[in-house]
Amino acid sequence: MTGATIQAKNGVNGAVSAVLKSLKDSGCVDAVLVPTRVKSGETFVYLLIRNPKMLDSCAPLPPVMPVQGARALQSLTRHGKVEQTVLCVMRPCEVRASIELAKRRQVDLENVLFMSLDCPGALRTRDYVNDPEALDKRYQGILNNWEGDGLRPTCETCVHFSCEDVPVDLHVGLVGTKEEEAVIIGVSKRGEELLDKAGIECSEDVSAWQVEVEKARDKKAGNRSKVVSELKDKAAGMDNLGLLFADCINCHNCMRVCPICYCRQCFFDSSDQVRLRAEDYFAKAQARGGIRFPGDMMQFHLGRIYHMGLSCVGCGACEDGCPMDVPVSQVFAFAGDEVQKTFDYVPGRSTDEPIPTLTYEEDELHEYEDA
Amino acid sequence: MAKIGLYLCECGPNIADAIDLDRVAAEIEKDGKVAGIERHKLFCSADGKKFLAESIKKNGFERFVIAACSPKQHEGTFAEVASDVGLNPQMFQLVNIREQCAWTVPDKEQATGKALRFIRAAVTRVQYHQALEQKEIDCNPDVFVIGGGIAGIEVALRTAHKGRKVFLAEKGELGGMLKERGLLFPAMEPAGDFLGPRIDALRNNPQIELFENCKVKEVLGFFGSFVALLETQEGKEIELKAGSVVLATGAQAFNPKELAEYGYGKLDGVYTADEIEKRGVGKLLTESAKPVKSVAVIHCVGRDKLGYCSKMCCVNSMKIARQIREQSAETEVVELYRDLCLPGKGYDRFYKETEAKGVKFARFESVEVTGGDSGLTVKYKQPGGTGAELAVDMVVLSTGLAANPSNPELADMLSISVDESGFFVEEHAVLNPVSTMTEGVFIAGCARGPGDTRDTIVQASATAGKVLSSLVPGKRLQLETRTSEVSEKLCVGCGTCVTVCAYGATTLDESRHIAVVNEVLCRGCGNCASACPSGAAKHRHFTTRQLNQEVTEILK
Amino acid sequence: MAENNNVLVIGAGLAGIEASLLLSNAGRKVYLVERNSYFGGTVIKSEEVFPNMECATCMIAPKQSQLLEDKNIELLTLTDVTDVQGDVGDFTVKLASRARYVSLVNCIGCGACFEPCPVSVDNEFEEGLMKRKAIFLACAGALPNAPAIDMDCCLRAKGEDCTACKDACMFDAISFEEKDEEKEIKVGAIIVATGYQLGDVSRFPEYGYGKIENVFHAFEFERLRASNGPTEGAIKTRDGREPKSIGLIHCVGRDAGGYCSQVCCMYLTKFACYAFDKVEGVEVHEFFQELSTPGKAGQKFLDEAKEKGVKLVRARGVELSGNGEGVRITYQDGKTGKDTVDVDMVVLAPCIEPNSGADALAKLLGIEPGDFGFFKTTEFDPVATKRAGIFVAGCNEGPKSMQDVVVQAEAAVAAVLNGSKADTAVRRQDPAQD
């Protein structure tokens, strides 16, 4: 693998925005979908940018992820393919979520290109809005040292922070690069062509960066297995699981911000959702001594795990959006790991890999027969 | 609340002895959810059915629950009673307290408890039953046949009728593989004598429309109402409407060029069986530069590559060997075979007759053909491993049958599958061998697998049997009532239901970006409803509400 | 005169069932005549069928239930055809039904009558591997789900006044007064689907069947594997041992008969799979002459069995002899000469023959018996007999696989529905028609 060093004197954002501009100028990209700081300065949103000047103020790697990029891309391509070429600049988990949505026909990837960056993780949005300046500084420190306090727990255990198993066209490597430097790599054939057209020559060896990525991944993998094994005990059995979700207030925010939850209306918000008659609730309360209201809290979370576990990319949006600090994302990561392992499935790796529950394998039938 | 009646069947002593029906009746009555409870010795008997009908009418029940045996046995019986008394046949629930309680739970107390739970669940469920309409549609009895080989011709001749038109499309000329064949085994009649009159009959039949040199561009629709788009050589498009589609695309001879050991295409004097037939055995023998004194016929050419035995080649090659011996008595013919495949009542005799004509047979394990100045050498390994050699003037390669390469494209068009060899897959390999997973799409002849002419004809007739019995002119098609539907409001068009539907009944409406269910094709399996994450797809007789209420009641 | 649209189907095996259902779907009234007290033919003897090893009864039972519920189809069990007069479109058929002594309307198939019956005789359906009573159901799950009384062995036929079964019946379903009946029906066409039987292997002394204890024929082995059979699916020798090795002999009677029965290579391979499934570590040897696995699924099926470890031996001149409790197989291997293998159990694959009575039936119907006693059809119209309006389907026309049986039944339906009209134009010119 080869790449090109890009100067990052004005930080990662400055370096990447320069690349984006030259890509736009070369004419092979019609528009860029990229996070940008809102005027108030307190948060970031996705902008679909056509005017190259506006790229000056973009923030390709913001400290927080208030909007999951896959959701932004979904809004753009929900009704089918776009006619103009769009380059989406996203974190790896956002790219992977986009791929999962594409498998469900909620995103159309035609004429869509992806650029990702090595992602150290994101800070909690609620922390950030309280003191943007201080947290910007803290994030800069994390970027420099590739560690630091305040990262969301999910991000601490993320092994897909670089471009391996992420189907991007372009990637910006940050781990272990010299200060004020980054590497840009054309990952796909199209990515190589883009850089070529933009006049960025990619002939440098990037193996040093790759080694650093490996190291960082090992560390995160270690974190992950530790967290998962702790959670295994904490989440075992209905009672324990109930404790984990005890603080839930049924606001369904986790579902609304989840990039994979794609239903027009959640079953648990629909009129089909079965609610018992009062007398039945009384009977239940009689049997158990008392029951909690609204009643479908556990069912809602289990339903989401059942529907989304296979495709969960561990972006942490659910937990970030939770007003009660329920560890939703960690439970998902734990359940997701298990079920993804069962089907040998890595969500978001490739659009060519069908969702396992929608494929039929004859062998599986025999397994079932013999059982 | 609707007026619900409960009927308890004693099934002679079968239920009455194993379950305390008095207690069941008393407890259900206490629940206060049913308007009346009646018992009978045997509800499925003539007397029982009469009693049931009269009781429903007399009490004015709007719905009823009957606790008796397995729905597999008598659901139809009681649905008929419901219809007879003017209720919608969905307005009852049959509870299986015989197989699932009386016969399987030895303890009477426990069996009674289990039966009670089931009955309570049914009483709750039946309140949520919805009347479903028995729909019927007109259907088009016409047949669209793809392929003008012997399979397609036979289907056309056997289905063209008063009141039924047949459209037959052939991408080239009529006659298929048979038009280049010399004689037909085992009768040893000229293939032309067989084919000619059939093609004449086809052309003279006013109910049959032929589209030669036409390509099938598209087939849309479903059982009873397909629309096909053809394209002529000149690029003109023709639209056809038919109720069923028959795939009779045939097969093609395996091409031995890719197998170096036979020297085919490189060595003079190596022919495939098809080439011999096309050129004519007599002609080849007389027009050869030097006299053909010896011929080796090699069996199973391509078998390992194809992965199956093509069935017709053993006998076909014997036919050629016999012809050679008949036309030139001094020509030695040796058949090199691996296993003789002579299935059925006629072929052992054919083999013996062939041997009697002086054709020699030798078994081989592997074989190689090489050339030299003096002629061809066939080296082969005999069973046990010893080598042997034959010097011959001509080699005939008995090739197997390969699937028609256009099958996958057609399969895609009609939402059916092809197997790993490229043949169309049957709805059920044993029980429904000329039907496919798409209702109204049939397969006949070598399109579904290798076989001989006789197999092709009988399969074509079978297809005709299926068409004639399912699409009767003037008869309306009764649809499944317990089907699925998709809520336009809830559907986001993710296509999950489309993937899990085995009958091609759910499709995506691209313009509205939602899924739609074709009620003609839906068989009510419920796969879509269980796979849909938002509940947009639902089964009309197994709604979430019905199931939830039923299960909640059971688990109480 | 208006053509009669009713159809008579003789034989309610796989072919007869398929033909009847399709004809009914086309709106035809069907008389389906079956000589046994149950229907389903030989298929229901099998546990699983090749090539997909699906459960046979599970496949057939839904079709049987559908047939029993079909109001267009009148199933007449214990019935024989005794006379056929008339011509295509207007046949008059005489039927003779033997008394069942059990009312199909009243009986619910609870089986309470079996226990008290004092008679015990060999169960023919189980190939004599188990006993039955005088009032009996051929096997568990047999349909219609009502027993019949075999008056050949019932004590009442011997003048005793036994009423044990009647006393046990709670539904008043048993009547000793029931009489044999004759009836006359009018039909426009007839489909003959009388099936096959296995050739009598005791004709061939070299196999020692009936003398060597653990030599079985194919139907016996099917019943051993059947979960509703005498051993509930356990493969066992006659003395109740689990066999450590099994020999499967192909082509029994092929040379004498003069034809290949087409399906034995496949079903013996299925037997090998049965053995591997049920008996851990069993050795299976197949002794074949020519391995014939025609069609797209055959080779794959054989390869799967090879993977499971079946040993395939090309052999001529197979002879069996007793060897203690086991069997010694002596054969010529074509390479080194004579060889022997000792096994615990041998299964013979006899040739497939037309069912007994086929000759008489052919005479009665005025159709020709052909080669080897199978009904003769036109070479390239394999359901048509020389008598217009009478068609054949299934193994009475020649040995064939289940798939081919269904295909031929469907083809016979086409011939009936097509009437004698559209097809005759072609048939008249058919050079193969003699």
C-alpha cells in the first residue's frame, strides 16, 4: 500500500479540506457531504457542499458525532440514486452503517464515494456542548497522543477505527504519523483515480503507519474483550438485563439516532403494538407484586437487539443520545459480537455480503434436521 | 363483544376419558367470555355437524371455538359448517385437545389444565378474527411455450384446444436437437419421419401461433396472467398474453474441445456423436479419404466435467455403432465404456442386439486419443490398471448433454432457479417435477435435466396435463384467503420480505419505494410477516394482535 | 351422444393419486379404485426417498388428505374392476367391492378394536416381519384411517361367534353384516395405474433367500428402516442384532429378466445412507454389475454416499452362503478372480415387475401386455394403449423412479383432458404408432 503525505500545519481539518478542494477543483467530485461546525460553534452537522469556498470551514473529523453520517446520506439518497458524484467524508463507523443501510435499500450508493479518517473516537455530545472550547483542546490532545480522557466508552473498544474492513475509496491515516502530518491513501481503484486526477501522487510507503494502526487495534481489542467479559456477567439473565436498562425512560431516542434502525415507524410506536387491557395489567401486578409502566421497555430493547444486532457497527450514537446514560451501545456491542461471530458476518464490510438472516444455506437446514 | 359459542368434542372416550370436560365447561363458564357451551360425542360425525349447525343458529353465535382434534384433520370440516350457517369461515378456532392434550398428557389433571389454557387462548383469539373474503379471478387459459424443440412442440400440440391458444417462441428454427439426428433409438426410425408430421401439425393448427427466430425479452405477471415481450430478428417487438409459461429450452451437446485427451478439433477422424449424425454415418464412411476399417466409440465424454450421467448417450452411441456395422460389415467397432447405463425395460435388449451385430465392448477407466501417420491410437486403462491400445481410423466421442446457456437469464426473468449445472429447478424434484417455484411456470424436456427423446415427450405431456388441469377455459381461479398484506404507511421498502418470499409474491414497487403482495401468488406462509421489522407486512389470519392475545392468554 | 367426462383410475398409488387430484382440479369426477384396504401404494413403505432423502410419508400424506377431502374423487378401497364394456367416451365398468366390516363414516381410527382381537397373523404390509390382528390397519398412519377385517382369518369365518372388536368399538363402526357389493359406473376414460411388485428372489438359489437367515429383500429393508415399521426404524438382523456390516446386492434377476429396473442403483445407495444414519460405524458393501445413475441428481447422490464410506465393488456371479449368524458373499471381481466378503446382513435388489394380476387386467381392459408383462404403449406416446380412452401410468408400464411416475401420471391426465380430439391429428401420422 502506498500513499502521500499531506501537511497538517492547520490541524487535520485544514489538511483534509485542502485535499477536498483539489478534488472538487479537478471536477471528479460534484459535491462533498462533510461535517461542519454550526455557526453557534457548539456542535457539528453534515453539510452538502457545492461551493468550494465553504470547504474552508469544514470539520472532517469533529470531536463529537451528533448526527450519524449514514443518516445524513440516507436523507440524500432515500428515493434512489443521485445523479451527481458525492464524496462523503465520514468516520469509519458511519461508512459501515451506510453500507448496512444500502443492503436494506435505504441508501443508494451509486455515484457515492467515501473518504474516512483514522478515528480516535468521539467525545460525548452532552459534555461538548457545555464547554466546546475546552473539549476542542482536549480532542486535539487525543489526536496527538491517540489516547486521553472523555472518549465515549464504545469508542474505547472500537477495532474498526481505520480503513481495514471498511469499504472506502480514500482514507486519511493519522495514527502514529509525524506531528503536523497525515497520509492520504487511495484505497479503492476509484480512490486512486481521484487522487491521480487531483494531482496528488501516491508513491510513499505507508507501512510505518500500518504498523501503528495494528498496535492501536491490539490495544482496542484488548479493551473490548475486557469490557465484553465484564458485561457478560452484568447482562446475564432477565433480572440483570433489567438492571442494566433500569434507568430507561422509554424516550426511544436510541432508536431515533441509530443509523441502522430504518423503519418508517417503529413497531413500538405504532398502533399495532399490543397493549394489554387494564384488567390484565392488574392480573400481572397481582402475580408479581407490581409492574413497571410503560410496560414495553424491555421488549423494546430486546426487539432492537434482535433486529439490529447483526448489523450493529458500534458507532455509539444510541448511548450518546441517551439522556439517562443507559449503556445501550455496550450491550449492543456485546450481543452484536456474539451473533456476528455466529454468522461469520462483519457488518459494513462489503455490499456483496448479504445479511445472513436473509440468505438460505442448505447446510444450515441439515444442521437443523440433525439436531 | 361478539357472541361466542364453545363446543367441546368428546371424541368418544378419546377426549372424554382423558380430560375432565365438566371442569373445563365450568371454569370457562366462570370466565364469562362465552355465551354458551355445548358438548357432543363426536362433532365430526354427520350427527355432530348437524347438531353444531343447529346450535350456532339457535343461539345466534357470531363466532365459535371448537375443542376437538388436530386442525389437520377437521379444520376444513368445521369451516364448512361455519359457511353453511352463514358465518365467514374464519370466524372460528379449532383447539387441538386430542393430539396435544388427551393423547400426550397421561395425567388427567394436567391434561385438563393444558386443555383449559388452550381453550382460553382460543376464546381470546377468536374475538380478534377478521372475516376474510374468498377472492376469485378470471384467468387466461392460453399457453406461452419457450423453445421449439420436441418438448415445446409436444406441449403445444397437446394443449392447443378450442378455447385455448398456444404461442410458441423459438430463437432459431423448429425441431431442436432432433432436427440434426439421423435415427431414433430404440425404434431405429428416421427422426425426420417423427418430427416432420409434428411440425406440419403445428403449422396447420389454427390455435397455435409460431414465433420463429424470436428472442424472449421479458416476461412479467403471474399465474393466470403473464405478459411476454418478444423481439424478432428485425428488432420488432411483439407482446403476448398467456396464463402459463412453459420452458422447453432443451439442452446442448457437451463440447469436448476443452478436454485435451480426446484430441477433438486437432486430430482428423475424431468426431462427436452429433457430428456423425449430422453428416450421416453412410456419407462419412464412403467419403472418407481412406477406408474406415475400425472405429472406437468412447463413452462418458464430459461426464466428470458435467458431474452427472446424461442417460441417453450409452444407447445413442450403440445406435451409431449399429449403423456403422450395418453400412459397412467389414468395419470393426469397439465401444469403450465405463458403466453401461441401460435403464428401463427396452435397453438391455438393445445392447444385446448391438452385440449380436458384431459391435465389441470394452470397459475403460481412463482413455487418451493420439494421432499418427497411419491413423489414430486409442490408449486406455482397463479395470485393474493394465493398459491397452487400439489402432483405429475413426473415433466417435459419445458426449453428454449440457444445459442451455440461456437458462439463467430466463430463470431470472421468471423468478425461478437453475441448479449448479444450469438446469431449471423443479418445485419439488419428486412430487412436482414439471412445475417450478413460480406458479404457472412449467419445465419440460432437457431444460430440466438430461434425458432421451421418450423422456422429453412424456414430460411435455405431463406439462400439458398440469396446464390443462389448472387453467380451464371459463373457470375462475380461487385464491388463498389467508394471505399477507403490506401496509403502505409503514413500509420503507427495505426488501426484506421480497428476499424471504419463496413464491415471488412480494415485489418492490420502485416508484413508491414500498413492497406489495400479489394475492394470486401469495400462499399465506407468513415468512414476510415474521421477517418485517416494523410490522408493515402482516398475515391476515395471524396478526400480531391475534398471536399476542393468544400467547398472553396461554402464558397467564 | 354426449361424451362422459367421468374418469376411472385403477390403482391408488403415487400415480393414481396424482392423476386423480389433477383430474379433479380440472372439474372431472373421478372414481379411484384400490384393491387394498389402504391407499398410497408402495411409496408409503419407504421411510425416505432419494435423491434428497425426504421423508416419504410426510410427502405423500398431505396429498392423501387432500384426496380424501376432495368431493370430486370417490375412493373405493377393497375394490376390483370386473368388467369393462363400451368405447372411449362411453365405458361401462363393473366394480366389485369386498366388505370392510368397518364403517368409514363412523370409525375415527382410534384403534381400540385391535387389542381385544384374539387372532394373530403375519402382516403382509410389513413383509411378515411383524404380526397383525384379523382387524387391522396396514401400518400406523395408513389411510383411510380405519381398519378392515380380514375375513380369511377372522374367527367368525370359522363359525365362532367372536365379537371382541365390535364390543370394543365405541362408535358403532363395526358391522359383521356388511356384504360385498357390486356396482356399475359410467366413465369416458380410464387410467390404469396398478404399480409394481418386487420379483420373487427365492427363484434364484444362489442368493439363498428364505434359507439363509439374514438375507433380506428390498421391501423388508425399507420396513426395517421405517419409523412406523416392526423395529420402529432400527436396522436389525432377524435375530435382533445391530449389524456391523451390510452387503447390498444389485441386479438380482436382471440377467434372467432381461431388463434393468432403473432405480435399484439409486435405492441401494439410499439403503447405504440409511445404514450410515442408523448404525454407527457400520460397513456397507455394494455389489454391482453396471452402476447406473442417470439424470442430473444421480452422480451427486452416489458421491455423497461414497463420502459416507460405502464400498462399491464391481462383481459378477454373486453367491451367498450362510456363515454362522452372518452371510458370506462370494463373487468374481473381474480382476483377480474369486473373492469373498463376510457380512452380518445382506439386502437384495430384486427386479421390478408389474403387479400380480396385470395380465388378467390387460385382458379385461382389452389392452396389450407388452415386454416382460408391462403394459404396452406407443413408443413415443408412453401413456397411450391400443384401446382409445385407456391410458397407463406408473410402474405398470415399466420400472421407473417416483419422479418419472408422477410425470407419467400427469401425462396420462393430459391424454384424458385432451380427449381424443386435438391429439389424434398427430397420432394418426405418428410413424411409431403400430
